[in-house]
Amino acid sequence: MSKRRVAILISGRGSNMESLIAAARASDFPAEIALVLSNRPDAPGLASAKAQGIATAAVDHKIHAGREAFEASMQKMLEAHRIDFICLAGFMRLLTASFVTHWAGRIINIHPAILPAFTGLHTHERALKEGVKLHGCTVHFVVPEMDAGPIIAQAAVSVLDGDTPETLGRRVLAQEHRIYPLALRLAASGVLRIEDGRVFGAGGAEAALASPAP
Ligand code: GAR
């Protein structure tokens, strides 16, 4: 099977992007990173991808009249690079139902919490406030509803007594970097099946994804 041509969509730092780029260097990886696209022209991740010889594009949401016009520009760029799979990696724009539906089954996202808990922003602060003892991250297929959709992989970290949003966030991020490449490998290789909103076919991957306590 030929490699899926993946676009990584970012808005900022791009550390998850880096973990996907690194994983995709393996010759047996079922996807190649064909484009890094950002809605922020000054995103640090964009410069880094460019320096690594990866095609990049900036589609600035601020210069578009609305969400539809912004997404039409993105779609054009994705088509120009013959993209067939999208990874959202810290992409901080909500996507319309029509864009998401067009890419259904071919667009995945990473979220810094164990969904369906803590959708939205400031997940580490909110996890600490609630006093949960386990926190973590999720990779899921994207559906029109925000931070929802069939779950491919999750990892948990223990919340420690002295944690701040920063210390907890750092441990979660380390797990994000571990599970996103694994989830992309599964999704791009076509072994996953979605039934009734659940993902099947990850095989033994679930065990590999359960993270030990720190
Ligand atoms: C990551 O923690 C990612 O899970 C989160 O933004 C961060 C981006 O960091 N995404 C969301 O909150 C999406 N709602 P990165 O740019 O270093 O990958």
C-alpha cells in the first residue's frame, strides 16, 4: 500500500508535529508528512518544519471573511499537495461540520485530556481543580462536535500532590508525543474500523498505550 499523504495542521509550537515528523521517518511508517499548514503565519512549528525540508503553508484565518472562506483556502492548499489524511496537532480553530464531514474518517486530533472528560481549553488547570487522580491525553477521529469522536488511543498519567498545571502538562505532553505517532500509524494503515462511534482493530495496541505511573 502506498503511504498516506498527511497534512499536519498546527497553530503554535508544534511539538506534536515534531513527534509525527520523527515517526514518519521510519521506512515502514504508513504515512508521509507531505504538508505542515498553520493558520498563524508566525507559528514556530511552521519554521521548524520548513527547516526540515517539509512543505509548509500559512493560511491566515484573520485575512478571511469567515470560517467558510478560510476553510476553502485550506482545502485548496490540501488539494494542491494531494493530501489524503489530516492530523490536527494543536490547531486552535474550530472546523465547520461541512469541512469535517468532507474529511470524515481521514482527520484525527490530539486532545490534552482523557475524553470525554475535560473537553475544551485549560484542561490541566481544570483537572487539578476537580482533584482527579488520573489525567492524560486522547487521539480521536474528528467529528463536527468539538473534542468528540471515536477514540483511537489514550494514555493516562497520575496526578501528583505537588502538581501545577505546568508540571502536569509536561507529563501529559510526553504521553501525547508517544501516542500520536502510534495512533497515526494505526489510522493510516487502514486496520481500524469504526462501529457505533467506537474504534475497533487496534489489536494489542491498547496494552502498549497504557502508560505507567510516573
Ligand atoms: C497540545 O497539548 C495539544 O494536545 C493541545 O495543544 C497543545 C499543542 O502543543 N491541543 C488542544 O488543546 C486542542 N484543543 P504542540 O503545538 O506543542 O503540539
